[in-house]
Amino acid sequence: MALDLLIRNGSVVDGTGGPRFAADVGVRDGRIVEIGRIGGTARRTIDADGQIVAPGFIDGHTHMDAQVAWDALGSCSCWHGVTSVVMGNCGFALAPCKPDAREWYARCLEAVEDIPTEAMLAGIDWTWETFPEYLATVERLPKGINYGAYLGHSALRMYVMGERALSEAATEDDIRAMEAAVREALKAGAMGFSTSRASTHTTPDGSPVASRIAEWQEIDRLVGAMGALGAGIFQVGPDVSGGAAQRAFLDRLRQVALESGRPVMFGLISTRQGDKPNPWQYQTEFLDRSCAMGAVMWGQATTKSINAVFSLKSYLPFDVLPAWREVRSLPLEEQRRRLADPAVRARLIADEGTMKPRDNVFQGGAGATTDPRKPDYGNLFAMKGVGWDDDPTVETLSRERRKHPVEVMLDLSVENPDQLYVQPLVNESPDAVQGILSHPRTLATFSDSGAHVCQEMGSSLQTHMLSYWVRKRRAFTLEQAVKMLTADNADAWGMADRGRLKEGMAADIVVFDEDRVAPCMPTVEADLPGGARRLVQKAEGIAATVVNGVPTFENGRATGERPGKVIKGPLAKGA
Ligand SMILES: [Zn+2]
């Protein structure tokens, strides 16, 4: 029988961590059927001579819940070799949701994740109320990549408790209704249940999101409901507001893991922010100790710093100031004219002097852009490229040019309105990131794709891994790095038929040039439904991406095919 797809002459890095080998890969009916020297023909052939052939990358921490409704490609992750994602992280989701609460959910998502409400209201056909109905909707939508989803605690709590979710402890009846919804979601195919205890996660009026109001005992019961079914992952956005708060959080989290028996995942980061932050080693040692006690736990890591990204076309750190607000509301060309005017500049620089001083409150991308402190110009980089170590700080430029840092930024942005500035929020030091990634209980994931659309850009974590950690720093071999992006994540999320190139596995494949693969510079584009802006980052050096046996990208160009599926947890029928 003829093959549907034949990828010839490539160097196969199969995701197991084993050494590469020369082979062809044959695909039929969405599955890999043969790996070796393959004669004969196929309906479609990709010549991978000189290229690496690897399993498609898996990203377990995204917020594509809204975007999946309008973006069939699955950007920006799809541009970085990603073929499967998990969404619904940190308790944020669009289901379950009653019809009259849709706009409120959208506003909450905007407040936390910077997904514009206008895009959600314009771009989503809300056909669901319950989680199973949402998943059925995702199943019907045309998709360029595969999606798994968690049941999100904040959504669930608002669905069951209404307004009380934002201020009250759950009653026994509330908890029983939520437990039933957890069981229902798992049976429909949820990958698990997610929540957030992160101080950065607030509603539009600045109060904690619904999941943060929950007592731990409520979390025990809901994760316990998964424990009783013997399925489901518990994902939590951690409390990193301070050292003591994080330690208390982790201790309580361990109790959940031990009592429920379910795998637990939390964001593992290094940070200088917050009140006496713990070193990252505290978290990896916590993982070691917890696992030694019998817990199943993973730290979700990323491969780079998580940055607030600023530009003239999106946010600048000064936008909230009165003199700035006046200029920043003008059309771009008018802004550039005004920003070049010395009198205007003098007022803008004076305004900067009135900014809130820096403090020990942990800020995420949302706070850094919408409630900024006076910038630390030694931790604000003028982006020149994607090499991480190559960008000058605004402080350095200010010293070199003998100009006020604000004036330096104005000069750069007037000259080039695409100039980006990055303020590392966490993972400031490459050495810390290398230490985190090297730990056996961390996962290279956590792009946050679909969220913070104009505030951060994490979607390039996979191509950054290959270009920076493998090629530039030689910290990991290509085989190790591919394993971290594929099989390790597939195993952690229980995606038994993905993450490895092996006969019988789903044919999710990425073909790339190991000498060229790299993220491109991000740009600001107004391409969301309703015309809202977002940061877009593509990649180079990826020759082809194949999802369930069908090429979705060839040489960076979308083929227009939509072979993506819903990845269901083990309790779903036909999963
Ligand atoms: Zn998240």
C-alpha cells in the first residue's frame, strides 16, 4: 500500500535522547508506519537531505483557549515546530461558562492574560456552556495543531458560585457541584484540573481571581476527585510573591500531591523579584524531596527569560503617566513627530521622574505594562537580536550617549518604531535557566502562548532551545534538547502516542536545519479579531511541520491544511 507521506534522507533524532541516525520516515493514515531505508513512492515526499527529522514539539503550558476559536494555525507556537499544546492552564478557561457571564470571563482573561476582550467577543462563537461542550466545540474547529485542555478552577468556581466565587469560601454544596464537574470534565477528555495561587493573577478591579479565594481544603477535594478516578494532572500557577509565601505554598502543594496521588505541575522559575525570593535551587530540592516521599511532581520551566516586551507600537513603561498618555493616544506617525520635539521630550522626561518607585511586589507581564514601577534601566534591554546575551541595557546606552535613559529610548523608537525593549521578569540569568532545565524533574514547556499577547513573547521557547542552548552555548546536545521538547513532555502529560518517532506513533514531525533554526525578531501586528494588537514571532530554519501525517508548514509557509485533533485524557472514550 502506498504511503501518504515519505520524508526522505533526513537525520532522525527520534525523541528518545539516543544518537541520530540516517533514515526515511514513512507515514500512512496519520501514523508513522516505517522508519529506515524506504523504497517505493508516496503521495507526498519531503526531501530532508541535510535536515533533522524530529518529533513535533509539545508545549504543556499555553492559554490558547480563546485563540483556538479564531486562529486555525495555532500561532505563534505553530511557527516554532510545536504540534501539540495543552491549554486551560492556571485555572483560566472559557468553560464552564453561563451565557450571561461570557463578557465577564473575557474581561477576567484580559486582566490576567492580556487577551483583548474585543478580540474574544468578535472572534468567538460561544456555542458551549459546560466543559464537555467546549471540548466538543474545539473538536469541530479547524486546527493546525493538537490541543489538550484542563478544566480551569477560576472558570469552574464562577460557574458554580457566581459572584460569590470572588469573595467567599465554597459551601459543601458548592464543592460537591465542583467535584461533579471535575469528574464530568475528566470523562469528556480533560487532561486534568488547573488552578492559580499567583499574586499576579487578579480580576479587572485588582482583586484576586476566583481560584485564589478557594481554601486549600477545596483544592484537596477537587484534586481528590481526580485521585478517586485515578486520572488527571493538577497544574497550578504558584505563589512566588515572596520567599516565605512560596515555601508555605510548596509545603501545602506537596500535601495535595501526596494525598491525591495525582501528578502535580507548577511553574519553576528563578527570580530576583518579590519579597526575599528563594533561589531556584530551593524549588528543585523541593521537587527531589517531594518525589522521594512518593509525590509525582514536575516543575514547568522555560528555556529563556520571561520578559515584559515594550515598543512604541505596543506598550512603553511610561504609558500610564499623564504627559505620555496624551502623546501615546495619537496615531503612530504623529507620535513620532511629537516625540522628536525637544519641548515635548522635556515634559515626558520630567513625568518619568514621578513614577512609582520600585518595590518588592512581584510583577508579571500584566503589572509591568499596566501598573509599572520606575524602570530599572540596568534591567531593560534594547533588543538588537534574538541571541539573549547581545542586547545592550538602556543604562549602558544612556552612559555611552550621555543622555537620559528616556531620551535614549525616544531616540531609538523615533528612528525605528519597531524597536523593542525587554524587561526580564524572571529567569534573568542564563546560568539559572540552564540549572533549572538540567534538573530531571523539570519540563521545557511554559510558553504561555495565547496569553500576554502584547506583553510577553514566550512562544519561541523551542527554537530558542535549539539556537541558544544547543548551538550557541552547547549546553545540551541536539538529541537531549529534542527529548526535552518531545518525549519528556509527552510522558509527563501521558500522551502515549506522541513525542517519539517510532512505528505506530502519531505522525507529528518537524524537519529543521540544525545550523539555522532560530526564532525571528518579534514584531507588533494588529491581526487579532477586531483589529487588536499582539506580538508575533516566527522562526527560520524549519523546513516542514507535519501534524497527524499532514504537512501544515513547508519552508515557513502554511499549507492551509488543518489536521489538528483534540488530545484527550485517559478517561475519555475513544481517547
Ligand atoms: Zn499560565
